[in-house]
Amino acid sequence: MDLKNLDNAWAREFPEPLIIAGPCSAESETQMLETARRIKESDANVSVFRAGIWKPRTKPNGFEGVGTIGLNWLKKVKEEYGFKTATEVANAHHVEAALKAEVDVLWIGARSTVNPFTVQEIATALNGTGKPVLVKNPVNPDLALWIGALERLLGQNVNNLGVIHRGFSTYQKTKYRNIPNWQIALDFKNEFPNIPMLVDPSHICGNRTGLAEIAQEALNVGYEGMIIESHCNPNEAWSDASQQITPEVLADLISKLQIRNTDISVFDGEMGRHRTLISDLDFNLIELLSQRMKISEKIGALKKENRIAIFQPDRWKVITEYAIQKADETGMSQEFIEKVFKAIHEESIEVQNKI
């Protein structure tokens, strides 16, 4: 069996969309039970209660989770409020403890996904489990690593698989904590449409203001659900306080989400016409870019002949300012226009380098 042939019937056992919610970290039994109670009483469409028991942190000496005692609190949440439970595992010890505590859903975090040795250790410890295992994308935009993690799990007869899109780290300052880089996630979804994909708006945004927008965008492109952080007192949370929301805000966010119909046959004719127009425009864009690169070749030849450095900071400044101006004039996102022009400029430099 390979990834493309997985049935993943486990996902159909949950309401659509599948929503996993709860605090970033388990802090106390009181905090866990209060959060679960308020999620339940708010009528939020939450199927699985999540909490981090072990927390991998970027720097030492920070809060790294309460450890196995938190698994007892997850058990109480299940017993008292009927939620299935979920937590992150990062090594074989975590797996053993989580399975013993009868945690229902496990996920592998982004920092673990990036290391094949860690993933193999976790996969071996999970050998043959029937529990759903979700794999977050690696912190860096590497589709092969993401797929490879799933293949390692499948190699250990772990067949109930899903993925979590939590965004990708970047050194650039943006409005996101981790940039969505939707194309990588959609490339995965296009290759493995049968593997359920959840979005993690909490880690993409890093704040509370953009959560609904990211969650809706994910549903718009066919994601099966989301994993989102909710805390009974977010401002006092021991980790990632700025991106957690109260159970009541969570319920309101969920109630406003719109599920999109993935069957486009009802308006296929009109959709086809629009797509034909887009195909024509895409062709024209490629033709124009080709012409631009030919001019770059001529500029590269002149630079070589006159011993001029290829990269000219003043020219890049002019291009950037022009891009921002055109974004304002056309009503398009400045961030998008800058990305496009940066990609074009980098390719132009590459063309001139070859000369």
C-alpha cells in the first residue's frame, strides 16, 4: 500500500469540518476542565480536545510542558465531557505514555517532522497503531520532508494518517508568525487528495486577529478541518498567549465559517469559461516574462563587457518602490506584488550570472 491508496475512513467518523481545539499547553487540571466545560457549553462544533503535554521550545529554560501528569487531565476531559483527545508526541517515550493513557489522536510537530531520525523513532514506536496520526508540515518549506514523514509512518503499518498545515518559518517580518505558503500545502493536497488536511490558524497567525480569515481560506480550498488553540484565560496562558482565544470566541468563529461545496459540476460551464480566460492570461504572462528575461540577457552582456556588478541595489530600490505604487493603484496586496517582483528580479540576476 502507498499513500495514494489509503482509505482514511477514520476522518469520516467525525463531523465535517473536523475541529480539534483546546489550550496550547496543559497547565493544570482546573485549567483543562474549565476550558473543556466552556467549549462544551458554548456549543462549538469541536470533536477533539487538544493540549500540549510536552512542549518543544526554541530556547532552553522556558516552559516545556507539565509532562505525563497532564495525560491524566486529558483522561478526565474525556470522561467528564465526552471529547476525544489529542496531543503532540516527539519521541518514543511520548508515544508510549500517550498510548497508555488512551489518547485518541496524536500529532507530530513541525520541529519533529524536519528530522527523519526523529520521525522514524516515533513511527517505530507507533507500529501498527490504529489511532489517527497527523503530521505537521516541517518548519522549512520542504514538501519532500513532509511526504517522507508520512511514508515512514506507513512503513510501520500506521494507516490512519492526516496532515496539518501550520505555515512555514521565515526570517522576513510579515503579518504572520509562520507564512502560509499555500502553494506547498495545495501541492500536497493535489498529490494526495485522499489524505485529510487540517489548517492550524493559531500557528500561522501567531495572534488572534487573523484566525477566522485563515480558517475560512482553508475551507475554501477544500481542507477537511482545523486545529485551533483555545484557553479559558488566554492572557494568562503559559505558552503562546497571544494566539489563543476563549471558548466563547472559538464558538463564534466556528459558527461563522462557511463550508464550500467541492462539487463544481453545478456551475461547471461558467467555471470553465473563467478558467479558459485565466489560461489565456497565464500564457500571456509567461510570454511577457520570457521577453523580459531576454532583455535581462542583453543587460547582463553589457555588464560583463563593462565589468559592472550584476546586483545594483539602487535599481532594486526603484523596482520595489514601483511595485508598491502599482499595488496601491490596482488594489492588490503590496506583499503579493513584492513577492512577484522579487521572484522576477532573482531570476533576472540568475540569467545574468550565467552570462
